[in-house]
Amino acid sequence: MSQHLLQPLQAIGQAVMFLLRALAHMRLTRYQVGETLRQVYFAGVRSLVIIVTCGFFVGLVLTLQTYDTLTRFGAADAASTVLALSLFRELGPVLTAILFAGRAGTSITAEIGLMRATEQLDALDLMAIDPLERIVQPRLLAGLIAVPALVLVFNTTAILGGVFYAVFLMGNDPVSFWGSMQASVELGRDFGHGMLKSVAFGLLASWLAVYFGWSAKPTSEGVALATTQTVIATAISVLIIDFVLSAFML
Amino acid sequence: MSAPSPQHPAIRLENVRLSFGDRLVLKDISLNIPAGQVTAIMGPSGCGKTTVLKLITGQLQPDCGRVWVGDVCVNELSGRALKAFRRNIGVLLQNGALFTDLTCFDNVALPLREHSNLPETLLHHLVLLKLETVGLRGAADMYPRNLSGGMNRRVATARAMALDPAIMLYDEPFAGLDPISLGVALRLIREINKARSITSVVVTHDIDQVPKLAHHACLLADGVVVAEGPPDALRDSDNALIRQFMRGGSDGPVSFHYPAESAAMEFLGREVAP
């Protein structure tokens, strides 16, 4: 019993120690800036297709459901409010972080895990080049930059999906749709808090991705397990932290 | 290969013990690796040859004992001192460990860019010279995935010697090579050692190549140093384990079969009288 309790705590402790070590090894050089931008491209720009597609359809289906329900109460105009608030406060940051973990997080984990399996990390160490600084730092920072940017893209496309359904398909008045949304969304409380969450989730998703890659067993099963762990751990921890942050922010 | 005059050891292991969990890999071994020579470390799989290399580079810490490289006790180094120490050691890992997203040129340039402030023109010439040494200047712009395994290891050798180390360590440099690549690798190790007057340590199973390559050989088995000396002397030894290893015999002190209950008991459920 105590073993069952100790193991997760030990795993969390190891992950935290890894993050602290990675932060302690951070260095700002021209190479690091360039490499971080390259990783932002790989993790962020290359995730755009899935983010845009999912964002559009989430906006579409969310508006469809709320519009249908609210029409019964004669409050169809509030559909845009529900769409914007749920996106800015919760859905945007949470879904983007989970999609990021599935698209970019797994890729980062597999890449670092394979570098471990093919002794590339050892080779860096043996050349007196710090692998935490060279490999982990740019990917960690890339997630921190990419996720908030992707949340903005996700929210934008989801709102466009809502506009497509409510205005173009259902023929609602666009002025009323946009006006209702603008009147109900507060920049700091709704949008700002959502963006703060996205920064936290970006750090969390990239931290878990690099950690599981770094600690992967150097075998094909080890790398496969690590990529699975990245998705599961990110999804669960994003939802838990989302609840905690929401409780503090409301 | 004829041995040069004996010299003081460049690397010394003093009563080194190392275990992984319950498994004792090295049992208080002491080993002297002479300076300026090529030393081959041989032994059956899993006997701790690569572990010895990892102790020399400071990747592993012994449970007890000391590892000396020159006047430096490696197991007392950490952080920046260990980093500075490693700049003086070149290591060829078993599969080369080249970075697949970098060209051969960039792989070799990596340690130079990290540890020197050379102007790009000079660095360019230096990297091409290193690649020329391993015969792959023409492949500078190619990626490791476009090269054969043997060529990858040659690029990795160029990278390992990029900072002109005083000691070169080779982990199984001949494994899986065709005869031509093997001959090239052998010549390369010898020539690098001679031209740069460095100390080379080669972990290998290839007993046929050892006399052509090494001045000094050391045989590890069961976590202890069974024998060391000139390769030809080892080949002529009367020791049963040395003889078995040097002649590649399947019967001898090292058993072909992993320990298990008797085959008769396994298949028939009873022992059979001989």
C-alpha cells in the first residue's frame, strides 16, 4: 500500500528535480535563441493544422449545441457569449495543451528518447557539451512560447467556427453576435486568465515531454512507453491544474 | 605490432569495484594503460569492457577504488572540472552517435564551435582537415543517414578527435564492419595514434585484429583482469580461459549455455543416466 503511494510521489519528485536542474542549466546564447526559434517552428508552427482544424470544429459544435438549447429559452443571442467565455476561460487553453501534447509533446519525447537510445546524449556529455542546455532548454522554452500562441489561434478559429454556424448557416444578425460577445467578455478576467493558464499549460506540456524523453529507457519499448506517458500525464495534469487555477482565478 | 619502449601509465585503475544493483561487474580490478600506445581491452560479452571506458570518462562512479588519468583522479571530478577533463578525451561510441539532423561537417564542427572562438573560415578548414584524415572530406555536406555504418563511425572518429585529445577511447570500433571498412578503421586508429602520439584504448571482440592493432592487451572476464601484456604473448598463453577466448572456442571456462536445469529434466521430466 505504502509502495503504491510512494511511487507516484517519487515520480513527481524526480520530474520536479529534473525541471529545477534544467532551469539551473539555462543559458542565453545566440545559439540557444536560434535553436529555441527552430523548436518553436517544429512544435508550434507545425501544430497549426491540427489546432486550426480542431478549433474550427470545436467552435462549430459548441455554437450548434448552445444555440439549439438557448433558442428554447429565447436567448439565442447569448450563444456567442457562452462560446467566447467557455473558449477564453477553459476550452482554448485546455484543449490546445492536450492537442499540443499529442502532436508536439510526443514528438519531443520520442526525439529525446531516441537520442538517449542512440547514445547522442552521451556523446554530448562526452564532448563536454551540456545536454540539458543543448537539447532540453530550447524545447522547454519552445513549449512555453508556442502553447500561448496556439491558444490564440485556437480561440480565433473556434470563434470563426461559431460565426460560420450562427451567422452564415442560421442567419443570425452578425452585429448582435459580435456585440453580445464584446459586451460579456472582460479582457483581464476572461481573456487574461485564460492566457495565464495557457502559459502554465505550455510549461507543463513541454516539461513533461522533455522529462519523459530524458528518462525513457533506451529501448524501442522504453521510447514507446515514454510517448504514451507524455500524453496521459499531460492530459491528466492539465485538467487537474485547470481546476486548481480556475478555483483561484474565479 | 611491435611494442614501443615501455612507458609510464596514462590511465590507472586502482582496486576498482563496481556493481549494478546486486550484480558485481568489476571486482577490485587494477589496470595500467601505458601512455602513447594502443591498448586493447578484450573479454566475453558483459564482462565490463565498456564499463571500464565509462569509468575512465567519468560517466560511472566506482563503488570503491580510484581511476587515474595522468595525475587526475577522475572519480573525484564533477561539474566544470569534469567538463574540462573531458575536453582532453575523445570517445568513439559503439554506433557513432552522430546527430542525425546535422551534416557530417556540422557534426565534426560541433565541439569546436562549443569550445573555441575560432573564426568561421578557420573552423571550416579545420573541420575539412579532420574529415580528410578519415577520408570523408567529400561527404562533408551529407547527412549521416546517407552514409554506411562504417563511414558514420569514421565521421564520429573525426568528431572525437576534433579537439585534439590526448587520449582516444574506441568502443567496439570494428563491430559489424565489412572487411574493407574494418581494414580502414584499423589503419585509422593506428595512424591517429602514431601521428598524434596519443594514448588509445580500444574495446574489441575482434581477436584477429588485436595483434595488428595493439601494443598492449588486457583480457577481462568475470569482473577481473585475467591477463595483460603483449597480444602475441596472450595468444600463446597456457591459461584455459585466455586460450578459449583468443582461439574463439565454444568449450572452456566460459560456457556456451546459459545456466539452466538439465535438458533431460526440461524435456523428459526426469534425469537420464549417462
